[in-house]
Amino acid sequence: MRTPMTSTPLDKIRNFSIVAHIDHGKSTLSDRLIQETGGLTAREMSAQVLDNMDIEKERGITIKAQTVRLKYKADDGEDYILNLMDTPGHVDFAYEVSRSLAACEGSILVVDASQGVEAQTLANVYSAIDNNHEIVPVLNKIDLPAAEPERVRAQIEDLIGLDASDAVLASAKSGLGIHDVLEAIVTRLPAPKGDRDAPLKALLVDAWYDAYLGVVVLVRIFDGTLKAGQQVRMMQTGATHRIDKVGVFTPKATDVQELGPGEVGFFTASIKEVADAAVGDTITDEKKQTAQALPGFKDVQPVVFCGLFPVDAADFEDLRAAVGKLRLNDGSFTYEMESSAALGFGFRCGFLGLLHLEIIQERLSREFDLDLIATAPSVVYKIHMRDGSEMELHNPADLPDVMQIENIAEPWIKATIFTPDEFLGGVIKLCQDRRGMQRELSYVGNRAMVIYDLPLNEVVFDFYDRLKSISKGYASFDYQLEDYRVGDLVKMSILVNAEPVDALSMLVHRDRAESRGRGMCEKMKELIPQHMFVIPIQAAIGGRIIARETVRALRKDVTAKCYGGDASRKRKLLDKQKAGKKRMRQFGKVEIPQEAFIAALKMDED
């Protein structure tokens, strides 16, 4: 359905993003704004309407940034076009946030009136300030009994330095104050700038794969116009494409004739792969090119790596097809082929953080029906060799000969943790245990803000889980990569029945190797079921065994179910068991259950 659209005048457009900490109500607020402006009928409406993956709805988190174009008739009688971008709140998806912010002029900062300012609130606000945004604070969930709007106002002013005296009070759940939010958007956020007659200059905000349309590209027009049939050029890749159709999301995809300056919409142009549409690229008209490209975004660097292997080796081709399709939808996910002695063929994948890893695994098993084993998450180490060369190590199993290594450098992060005062001791102890170095400690009301330098290697397993359990869920955690530092790292291997399990080999700090090795062996002992033969489990550094546990052989009472004194039947059962044991001995292979791999890595339990 084409709507004959004349382009909206610039002063009637508002482009804004919603930023907040995870679970402060961004998606619910978006739902209410869509409802209020009549973007969807009551029948089409659902909770988290913009989150189109099942996994997003179940977990109540946003993974992909979504955009919507809303029409709003303001109190001044004028019609406005609002382009809303709902962004993720979790630290792993911060790149999604930065992309959305670059396409807008203003932000709505949502703060939970009962919880106050959290780590990610700060991080996202600072990103918005870096993009020179006007910011309207909205205090959400004011209908909760625990809400303290005045305290949170003071917090916003102290911590962020924003004037919160005119913050909008709202409750996205009940629809309270939604009209005020819309009015604040219209009156307090700036209109976009742009020149209609200049050469086309558009920012490529996002791209994803659609089974019917091919690659759909989300753009924000800065100058010029974009219409169907136009020949455009991607400035970064140099590729040219002819545009098939142009449209906007209202949340339904609606075709329009053209997109003018300040507008946000999408186009399709028979692009085959998402990799061809580099996020942050500038799109211009092929015949009449713009002189200067937009600054774009810095490349997303995966931080955490792990190997994904199919449980059944026959599923490898299906896995290859599945990771290829996921890559189409998620440009920040990287993968390369890998083989393992214990697990066969699979892929080494790179992720932005632990949540991202978890999401990808879940999507692979859900959307493509795959049974997967994941190896230990690890980080990229830089290895300086004695001959002066340098290599990046992704998989600890590939560590070169120790004699050739000069030193190993590991990535460190700067972690910002907010926690209520009573849990501060536990949080500091956790950071100290993980080789952390304290930078600063300050107080905001009754909440402490601790900044630590931590090795990323110590954070990737279960730091976040532990932090949440120590602080009863109240602490929030945000991190950014700092640099690489040389550390005394050694490779620890786990041997089961004298065979090294390469999926469990890891680089650890020498001081922690022994306790880590002991912990791993104890864990594996619990997780490996008893077999018919004795299984030794050892942790070793090079040729030196540093810990050992033994799984005893199983002797099951097969006669337990025999009632009465039927001796010949008991005999028969025992003989049968003996014959089975013989077979097992020949076999001699230990079955390690899948959950053992991940559980073995969740160390440092209380």
C-alpha cells in the first residue's frame, strides 16, 4: 500500500531514542507511545510489541534496536512525525545503543523511580551526551509503592548533572503521564537539520535479513531525498545498488514514495548479504555524490570467544548453515571453523559479552533446532614470541611451545559497579579475589560506586552471576575494555582418564592455577557419572599434575528388584551384568555429559 507522501517539513519531525538501564521500562514505554498515537489498533497491540523475537519477550529484554514512526497531533494543533528508536539496555548491546543515538537528535532518559540511577543508565546517558543530544528525563514506575521520585531527581542531578526539576513523571504500565511524555518530546527536543536540495547523504543505521525481501536496510536521511528506482552508492564499500522500495515502520512496514531530510525509514535493494551493508556507512546518490562521508561507527570488537560443536557430528552442515544465517541478522557475531579432538568439527565464535553468547546459543538451539556443546568462554590473548613476533591466541588449546614464548598479555577492563552500601564488603572481596585493582570508591546517597580494573578473563565466566547473588540482585555492573597487560599466565589442561579434554583447557594466572585446578577436578567428579571402571580426573600445568580426583567404579545392585528367593534369576542377572562390564572395559571411553562443560567453569562458588 503506497501512501502519497509529501515529505514532512523539518520542524515537524522529532527523532529520539529511549535510553535506560536494563529493566527500567523502555519497551513498555514504547508500547504506550505507540498505543497513544494510534500506531496500532488495540487488537494488534501486544506487550513489548517492538521485540519481535520470542526470546526477547520471554526474558523481557531487548536485543535488537527497533524503530517506529508515529504521527502525533500535539496540543498546539500541529501534526508531528515522531521517529522512535527503542534501544537495548544491557551492556553487551551497547553498540546497538550508539548506532541508534547517532541517528537521533534527542533522547528520553527513563529512570525507574524505585531503583534510581544504575550503571548502564550512566553509560547510555554519556553516549547520548557525546552525540550532543537534548535529554528529557522521565521517571517511570511512579505508581509503585517503593517509588521515590524526589530522591531519584536528586540522584539524576548529582550523578549525571542533568536538570531534573522538570522531569516527566509517568508509569508506562498503567499509561499514566504518557501524554506529558509526548508533549515533552515535541516541545523540548530539537527538530533535525538538513537540506532537501543537497546531494543524498544517509546514515546506514542497521541491516537485517528478511526471508522475503533479502537485506532490509535502516537509514536516517541527513540531506537530499531517497526514492525507489534511485541508484545509490555505499561510500565505505564502494558498491552500487538500485533501490527497489522505500518505506517506514509504523510499526507495520508501510511503503512510501520518498524519504526526505530528517526522516528515518528503510529500503530494499536486492542486497544479498548483510555483510555488504556495513553499519555506519554513508549512502549517497551515485550520480550526484556528497563530498564528505559521515563519521560512521567504530567497528564492533568481539570480546568473548567460545567453540560451538554439534552433539551429533552429522549436524555439522546444519550448524554451518545456521551460523551463516545468524550472521546475516547480527553483524557483531563472528565465527570461523575449528576442530577439536574431543568434540570433532565446529566453529569458534566471537561475542560481545556473556549475554550475547547466551542469546546466540539459545537462538541456535531454538530457531534451528540444534543440540550444541559450548566450550569454555575465553578471551583473546596477545602472545609475544622470543623471535620478536606477536600472535593473537583465541583458543587456549592452540598455545605454542612455552619455550618460544616471551610473555602473554591479557585484556583488562574498567568495571563500574553500583551497589547498596550493605553489600559493599562482599563486592570488594569478589573483585579482589578476581585480581582486581581498585581505582575509586565514592558514595551517592546510600549507594556506593566502585571502579575496578579487572582482567577480562576473570569476568567472563560467572562474575556477573556472583555479583548478583552477593548483592541480592541490587548491584549493577558496566564495563569497557581498557588495554592489554602482561601477566604470569599458564596453560592448565584437564585430563580425564589420562586423555586431555581440549575443550576444558584454559589460561589461568599462576597464583590461582592450583585452586582453579582443584575446583575443576572436584566439579568434574560430581558431574561425570560413575562408569564400570575407575576414572582419574587430573589438572596439569605442562607435565606437572597439580590436582587429582577419582570417580569410583560403579557396582549396581541389579538384584534389588528381585522379590523372594529366586536364586537362578539373581544369578542370571549378575552374569548379564558381568558380560556388560566386559564390554564397557573394552570401550574404556568416558562419557562426559554436556552440562559438565559449562558447569565445570562456574567456579568460585561459596
